[in-house]
Amino acid sequence: MGQIDQNLYLAATTLYGLSSILYIYCFVFKREDRISYAYYGALAGLLLQSVSIALRWIESGHGPYVNMYEVLCELPNPKGLGRTAASALY
């Protein structure tokens, strides 16, 4: 399931980017007739991102939250300073 949610997240990010470009295009060239395409593209991105978050939630068994300890433990650090810093905070 990990590959599916990553693909959904990538598709959502792509839709957000394309929608942003289309919004800018509509704003610069005063093309209000095409702004609904940007809106529905962003809405589709939101739907895909929501499904991606739900799949991650199901896979991990808990909500999509992260605390400072988890962030510091996952820092790429060859000497383990992330765990030391996390232990110092908690």
C-alpha cells in the first residue's frame, strides 16, 4: 500500500502545480472562462491527497501526526545526534 499512497500524493502535488499555473495564466491574461478548470484541478488534488492520507492512516494504525521526538529521530545524521537531541527534549 506504500507505493499507492506515494503515487496518489505525487498525482495530487502535480494537480496542485498545474492548477496554480492555470490560475496564474487566468489572472495574467484575464481568462476567467477557464478558471473553473483550475478550481476543479485543485479540488481533484485535494481528493487524491485526502485518499493518500487515509491510506497512510490505515497502514500506520494511527493518525497522520508527528511530534518533535519523531522528527528529530528521523533526521539523517551519521552520529546519532538526532536521538540525542530528541532525548534531551523529552
